[in-house]
Amino acid sequence: MSLDQVNGKAEEEETSFDTVLVASSYPVTVAANGTHDEPEETLLEEPEKRYVLETPEERRGRRISHLVLYTTSFNVCVGFSIVLTGVWPYLRQLDPGLSKDMLGWVIAANPIGQMIASPLLGIWSNWAGSNRSAFIITMALFSLGNLLYAILNVFGSAALAVMITSRLIVGFSSGNIVIIRSYISASTTLKERTTAVSLTSAAQAVGFIVGPAIQTALAVAMSEDTSEATNSTTVIVTEEMEEAVVDSTSIQWNMYTATGWISCVLGLLNLLLFLPCIYKKVLSIINGIAAPM
């Protein structure tokens, strides 16, 4: 057999096991029958394209609901941090004999309440199929807790217990952060999600900053002028002390109670944002399709 015949036979054997690799958006196939008409095996499939199906009005409603939740995250964090710098002098005003151990319990009540409420609210939201009622109830609790904080004077010797209870209630309301993050994740596309979650965290961070700033501003604006205290007579001091005793169980407005009133009003206004005319139905982006939850 000549050299040319050997080479020709080798070429025939190679063509019988030809491999076709297509570097394109089409599926890559392998053919081993010498022809390329009938691909036998598909190695890679082109990903299925998915689209979010929503009208411009639905998209606008979804964006508005995001803004409502950013506002809620901000207000909840303001409600926690606004009392941090003023709670100890407020306690001393209510009961001068309190030890600093009680301060720790008051501060810890909020995160304890949030720890307890977070999983419960998550379970409830999944069971109910809607988060509107959960948001309305938690914001009502937020306002109630801060209202109790603002009127501690009326509870007399039970003021400490009521203060801890009020902060625990505010902590329960703070559990709605779980629902907020769940909604943000479910109602955004992959492209929107990182930005939306970042804005939620930013709203919380700003709330933690603004809260103590409000308390500081109130302390400056409502600080009592004691420059003439040393010149006051014994009679005047006695009358002021008697007046303070009479008013000790009445609702007061000062640098400490004002933080409770402000947070209470913020909670009520925030509650109104969850009315159906403002907060639209939750949308969940499932398999690329916007669907009501």
C-alpha cells in the first residue's frame, strides 16, 4: 500500500468522528455520525429569557410602597435611638433613688422585644398572605409604646416598670424590619434589589443618627435657666417645690417627655401611609413575573 493510500484512509476515519463546537448563543451540540444534520446530544441550553410583567401604574405603586418602607425603617430607628441619651436623667427625675442597673434593663427592653417579635411577625405575614395588617398593628404599637414613655409621670411609683414595658412594646413594633426586608427582596428585580436593600439600610442608619440629635436639640431648647437660682428666696423655692410635687403626677412637656411625644406622632403619621390609597398591594417578582402576594 502506497503512502498516499494510507493518508487517505486516515482522513476517512477522522471524518467519521467529527466534533462540531458552536461558539454562539445557539445550543452547543456534538455529532459523531459523520454528518451535521441530526445533533444527538445537547450540552448547553440557552437560558430562558424572563420579563417582569407590570403596567406603568403598577410599577409606580411598587416604587411608592418602597418609599413608605424606607420611611418606616427611618422612623422605627429614630424611635429607638431618640431616648438613648435622655433615658437616664429621665429615670433620675422620676425616681432619684434608682441605680444604674435599671438603666441597662430599660435599654435592653427594646432589642429583647424586637428579638421576640421578629420571627412571630414573619410567620404571621406568611400565613396572612399580606403585610399591610402587620405594618398597621406594629406602627400602632410603636405609637402606644412612645405615648406611655411620654406620660410616665402619671404612674407614680410604677414609672420604672411602665418605662421598661413601653420600651418593650416599641421593640415589638421594631420587629417589622423583618417584613420590610422580606418585601424589598420579593418586590424587586435582580437589577433593583441591591439598590433597594442598600436604601433600607441607609434609612435605618440615618434614623440612628437623627434620634440622638433630636434629643440634643430638645435639651438645648428646653434647658431651664438656673442663673438666678442662687438669688431666689426660701419662700419662692418652697412654692416651686410644692408646685412640682402637685404636678409630679400630671402629663408634662419637657426635654425628656418630648421625645416620646415626637415618636408617637411619627408613628401615627407612618400608620396612615399604610392605607390602601398610598401603600399598594405587595408585588412579588416570581420567575420574572410580578404577582400579588
